[in-house]
Amino acid sequence: MQSAAPRLVPDTSIWEVQSDGARVANVTSRPDGAEIVVTAEIFHRGRGATVTKPHRFADADAASSFVGDLVASFAYLGCQISRA
């Protein structure tokens, strides 16, 4: 399991979240001007639909805290998280 507090870098970062071998979500962070945008793309089993939730942060520290909490929540639920 990866650290629950990944540090974001100025590049785009992607984490893949799986449960029982099935993709549950992708979490992407990317710079957008002076901000960092973190997008959680949630996949619904059997429905083929996705829900995309973008969140904007003024700095990398705030975005890293959010991603760390999100990754920790998925890990708590028994999901496997890997850097894509």
C-alpha cells in the first residue's frame, strides 16, 4: 500500500484505485496556471457510467492534503492504490 500522504509534484500525477481487481476510481492531479486541479473519476460497476469531480487548490500543500485524505479513505475501504 502506498503512503497515505503522497506529495504532489508540478507534473500531472495519476493514481488508480481498484477493489477486488476492478477499477473503482482514478485520481489525477495537474497544474492549471497558479492552481492545482485534483480530479476524482469514479467508475460504477455494471453501469459503465463515470462521475468526475474536479477540485481546485491554491497550492500544492492543500492539494496534497486532499489527495492524502482521499487515498487514505480508499485504503481504509480495502482498495488497492497504485501510481499509474
